[in-house]
Amino acid sequence: MSETQVLSAVDIWKSYGNGDDMLSILRGARIEVKAGEVVSIAGPSGSGKSTFLHVCGILDPPDSGTVTVGGVDVWSVSESRRASIRNSDLGFVFQFHHLLDEFTLLENVAMPSMLAGNSRKDSLEVAASLLEEVGLSGRGGHFPSEASGGERQRAAVARALILSPSVVLADEPTGNLDSASSRKVEDLMLTLAEKRNQAFVIATHSMELAARTHRCLVLDEGVLRCSAGRA
């Protein structure tokens, strides 16, 4: 694990609604993540885990607070600059894989690279290497409908990594998987973190997964509080 800080969120407040119907979700939540670190955010459904990831991932602005990615205060720069940071410095894995059914696993993994302006040939080469890295060598020509749930989610992890982001934000990445597939995806993320010095922030309701990460933070009444993590 490096001492390089890749993500910082300080004093994040976020509410939804209007007037008397205002619902406060985040109340001064904060986090700092270093390269190679795997941090889990635990808490029950509705506690604000996804909201916090969306703020950190530049998908939803906070009411107040500061989010820094790669040394840039992302909510103080232009929308075009935010979009550039979102595409280059952040990777996303969601509970549902969001692979495109009409494209092969290889093409799905390569898609962000091609959309970023890289050639199809180069993008497919990097995608093939990533599929091998996540244990899907030989499966790139298959369509999502021909892959298992665990395989689709591993392909989603590969897709999140294709532009070499500083940090991957994963929102309940094993929530739709059986226990065996969940374990494989968990093992994959932990291995990639160590091998690639890749930071992961994982929102999860699984305390088993949370216990395997470097640090576990519990979202309690809008504030992230330290809990157990692995030694």
C-alpha cells in the first residue's frame, strides 16, 4: 500500500426533499483513501452508502463539503473538467453489472477506452489482457447472456480498470451473487488492490466482506465511523 492519497472527502453533507420533507442523508461524512487501500463502507439499506459513493464519484453534488481526486477539488472545477476526472481517475462497479447485451465481454471491457478516443485495436488488446487478469481468458468472445453472474461481475471489474483509474468505487458489487461467486469477486478485488496498487472503496451490507478489507467504516446517522478491518 502506498502513502499516496487518491481520494479525499471532507465534511460531506447531503439532503433530499424540500422544506418540512427534507431528509438528511449525509451529515459531515469524511474519508481518505490511499493507493492500494481497500476500504469498505458498511451499513443497512437506506443508510446513505450509495449516496456517499455518488458524491465521491462525481455523479451527484454534495450540499456542502469537499471531494478531492488526484489533488483536484472536483466540485470547484468546470463540468467538463469533472467529466474528464470522472472518466480517467475513477472506475465504477455496481450491484448489477450493466454490461451491454449486444456486445461481447471483450467489447464491453474495451468500451470505455474506445469512448476515450483510443483505437479499437489498442482497446481490445488491453481488454483482453484485463480479462486474463480477472480469470476470464478465453471468455472474451462470449456475450453477457452466455456468462454466469460471477463472470459478468468480474468483466465489470475489468471494465472499471481499463483506463487505470486512481480508485474504483464499487456499490454492493456482490449483492446479486451467490456465496461462491461473491467470494471469487471479493478475492479478485483484494488481489488486484495488492498487485496493481489499486484503491477500492466498496459499499456493502456484507460484514464478511467488510472484515476482509484494510479498513471498514460504518455509515451511522450520516457519519462514517471506524469499525474493524483486517490486520
